[in-house]
Amino acid sequence: MRMSLRRRVVLLLVSGLLVATASGFAFAQGDGARNEGGKTSTDDLLSSVVRIKTYINPDGRTVDNLGQERDGSGIVIDDDGLILTIGYLMVEAHAAEAITNDGRKIPATVVGYDHDTGFGLLKAVAPLKVRPMLFGNSSEIKVGDPVLAASFGGRDGIAPARVVSRREFAGTWEYLVDNAIYTAPAHSHWSGAALITRDGKLVGVGSLIVNDAAGNGGGMAGNLYIPTDLLKPILADLIANGSVSGKPKPWIGLNTQATERGLVISRVTPHSPAEKAGLRKGDLIVNVGGDSPKTLPDFYRKLWSLGEAGTVVPLNVDRDGKAERFNVQSINRMDHLKLKSTF
């Protein structure tokens, strides 16, 4: 039944109108999916979503969590072979390649990475010969809108979906995104996948699979997409410098979980400021900079409000029922990563 639906999706997309009657979706394509003759082409639209493989520095800080070889999707966004992807697929990479839907393999170089948004950029060293995907306005995407999720693989990588919520997302790794896009049903190959509007425009990049996409506790499986509007103000910096200019946020190297007890440290990053200060897994965060955070977003905002990277972060924790205080010398997250061979 699933394959049958996909075949119907593809056939109708070619004709300029995508309708998944079982779910009540309707997608109409616009100029973003038209070829030079003005004719709608599904393959043109999907050709911009390529497979990327990356090979990470053996001593990279992210190897333990994310592995030394990574595989996912990327979206070609210009005629020079610039590829947008989710950053965890390429951070600390020393080599990469892009694989087109017709099987061509082209080496790619690392262009830039931004921890705050989670975006990463690669660039193919030779022409990819695919049509770049145009950007839409992710701010205009609303709950209930039909969308198309597309991973590498051409027609085999597409799946209709619907936006089920727009809300902030707080990752356990000192990461916060406002107004993230949540869709359902879940796409099985979400890493770096393109979120495409009914007129063939790119509005999001796949980041995670989640268990509560709607955000109402109903247990609806879905995907989290990072809105591409967040890329537009930083794209020039990433291309020119490999990172975003300006004052970086303080980073201390904690993974923190919201529990019934409160905010509990679930992991301390090796070699991080938090480890050097003596914080441990299981510590309960009581106070940061004189305030008591109630939620992960609250914790992050209080942490970042203390100043830029380098500021001392005063943390009070409960450790096995005993109050402890730590002064953590924060750093720029980018300085912790092994990036010298890639930027």
C-alpha cells in the first residue's frame, strides 16, 4: 500500500499537481520545478537533493557521538555546486563527496558550519549538472500546510507530509531553534532532507525524527525541520569565513534533560569547560547566574544572557542532595571542534 501511494504521488507530480487522496494532500508545482522549456519536471526538482558522504577527522570531538563516516542528504542551492545540509553530517569532516541521483560521485569541500542554526555547507569541486532548488519563505508555512519531504534517491526518496506544529525546539546539547517546523508522518531518511512547498520551493532541512511532532503529548511520530529563513542572514558569512561573524554565545559542554526532578545533566562533553570545572552526569541544575531555570529553553536563554563566549558561568547544582557551586569558564563552541583541516 505504501509503494502504491508513492507511485501515485510521483505520477501526479509529473503532471504538475500532486494529490495524495488517502491523506487529503494537494500540491501544485510552480516555477521552482520547471525546466528551461517552461515544462514541469519532477526529476529537475528532485535532482537537487543529492546524497552526501563525509569522512571525519579521527580525533574529531564529535566522532564518539556521531561516528567517523556519515551519510545523508544535501540540497544544491546554486549553480556553482553549493550544497546545504544539516551540520551534524559534516562538522569536523576532512573529506566529503556528493552523489547525484544518476550515480555520479563528485568530491566536495567543506565550506562552513553554524552551531546556532545547525546548518552546514559543502561545495562540489566539479559541476553537478543539476538544477539548484530555490528558496521559499519558511515563515509563511503554517500548521496544516501540505509539504513534500525529499531525501536522496530521486522519486524513491519522496514522501508527502503535513505540517503539524510550529514551535521552538530545545536540543539537549545547548541548542535552541525558534519556530521549528514539525511534520508528519515521519520520513525514514530525514538527515539533510529537503522540505518542499507545493510550488517546489525549499523551506526546511531535515534534522531529527521525533516522537511527539504535534507537541500535544499524543505520541505522533514525525520529523523536525530547521527553517531555511534562518540561513539567509548568515549565508554570506558561512561562504566567506566558514562560520558566522559577530559575538559567539558562551558554550560550556553540557547535555541536559528536563525531568520530573528538574534539569538534570545527562552528559558532560569530554575536554569541555563543564568537565574541566568538575560538573558530572546526574547533577541537578539549580541556578545559573542567579536565576533558577525551569525549562531547557529557559536555561539556555539565561546562560546566553550572561555575555559572549569567554564569560564565566556560575552554576549551582544539587549533587546527591548536597549543594555545589561551579564557576565554568565558557568558550566558543567552534574553538572546541577540530576544524583546522576543513575550514
